Amino acid sequence: KKSWLSRLKAGLAKTSSSLTTLFVGARIDDDLYDELEAALLTADAGVEATLFLLDALKKKVKEEKLTEAEQVKAALKTLLIDLLTPLQKPLILGKHQPMVMMIAGVNGAGKTTTIGKLAKHMQMHHQSVVLAAGDTFRAAAREQLAIWGERNGVTVIAQESGDPAAVAFDAVASAKARQTNVVMIDTAGRLPTQLHLMEELKKIRRVLGKAMDTAPHEVLLVIDGNTGQNALAQVKAFDDALQLTGLVITKLDGTAKGGVLAAIAKTRPVPVYFIGVGEQIEDLQPFNAQEFVDALLN
Ligand code: GDP
């Protein structure tokens, strides 16, 4: 059985090989920098982060009088770790009773899977969990969550129809009454046309504040690591609307374009609590900049 780290490495292999091979036997000249620029852009690091990294790298090469391509690669590695380290932040449990978490993400990003893995993560840390099926628009989403809850001994609060904010409110009330440690609120990833998703989500956020003064304590966005630059647009839009506290980046075991983390770090540095590298519980791992860059540039 492959470890999660090897799945991450496999996922980043494409990005990794184009970044690594360009250094092999290379001379340190404009060609090398051009190739690196192209590789970073292809990996979806985005223009800002790419130019930032290139500038910083050129400066470093000059200041440290680097002469070998391998040294330049090592310098790039250090710069990437420095860029990504601010994104590394653990999700801290037990600060609030209950801890109220709202979980957003567009359909298909891996939100339901992530909620399942997170709930198990909480249980392993001796936290009881209640889930709120806040996607009241998709019956399938509600049913999926209910089945999952039953299988894992997690209470799921759902309503046949109606207002997602009311479901969220109920879940917090229930958690207070039963002294449940964590409330996780699933939300819709897309709405039937006329309604505006962000308005809907903002309302849930407001109502949570009415259910408990300090809530929500965490507002997470789940994004698919393969959506490239669009992931960045999602982070910006959801952060503007909801003041995100953290991200979960899924599917980094797939044909991932790992560069998107650099783009996020440079333009909208919302902490990355976890990365997803598969469908199993152990495939949700805390983000670690050093590990990630080691997988990217080895
Ligand atoms: P939602 O629509 O956002 O709730 O997305 P789902 O949780 O239903 O996930 C969509 C698909 O992505 C499913 O087939 C999941 O099994 C898959 N998925 C979710 N997270 C990961 C991951 O980290 N790695 C891989 N390979 N697949 C994932």
C-alpha cells in the first residue's frame, strides 16, 4: 500500500519532472530562467508568484554567486518553502464548545468526501461531531450525508426542504443541548439559477452568529487542486464573501498542478489546513510546506 506521501509525489510528478529536468546539466543563463518561467506558469503558479520567484531567484544567484544548476535548484526550493510556509497552519480543536465550522466549495471539489474525512479526524481526536446538511437543494447530497452519518455514528441534521440557514441554526442548538464538540455545516456548491450562492452562504454565516456569538469559528473552502488558476478565483470570491479561515486542497494525488499553492500564497494567503491525496481517511493530511516542496522538487 502506497503511503500518502508517495501519492502526493505521484500526483505532483508531472509538475515535478518539468521543474526538475530543466536544471539537469543546464547553464545558468536566460534560457534557464525562461524555461523555469514557462514551467512555473504551466504548473499554474500564476504570473505574480512566478515573477516573484524568478526575481528572488536571480537575486539569490547573484548574491550567493551560484554557479551550478543544482545550486540554483536548491535555491528555488528554499524560496518555495519560504513562500508556502505562511500557508501552513494547523486546525486547532477544542477552543470552543461547540466548535462551529462552515464548509463551502463548488460541486465536485470534494466537499462531501472531505467532510467525511474531517469528521473521522475529529473523532480520532475524541471530538463528537454533528453534521448539518446545508445543501438543501440537492436531495442526493442530503441523502449521501445521511447514509455516511449512519455508517459512522455521526448525527446528521437535515430538513426535507427549506432554509439552509435554519438547518445550520438547528445543528448548533442541538450541539449545545447535547454537548457535542464540533458542528460541521455542509453547504451548497451550486444553486438553482436565480438564487445567488454567495448571498445564500453569507446568510448561513450571519445566522450562525445568531445561534452562537462567536460562530462560525472556522469557514473552510474545499478546492480541487486540478482546477488550476480557477482555484485562485474561487479562493478570492469565497474569501471576499465569507472571510475564510482555511482551505482544503483536494485531489493532489491526481494530475495535480501543484503550482496553485504558490499562486494562493502570493495573492490570497488563506491558510491550507489540509491537503487531500486520495479517498481514504489517511489521505487527508495537514499541509506541510517542506514536505510539499520536497515532493515537488526532488
Ligand atoms: P462535492 O461535490 O464537492 O461534495 O464532491 P465529492 O466529495 O462528491 O467528490 C467528488 C469526487 O472527487 C468523488 O469521486 C471523490 O471520491 C473524489 N475525491 C474527493 N477528494 C479526493 C482526493 O483527495 N483525491 C482523489 N483522487 N479523489 C478525490
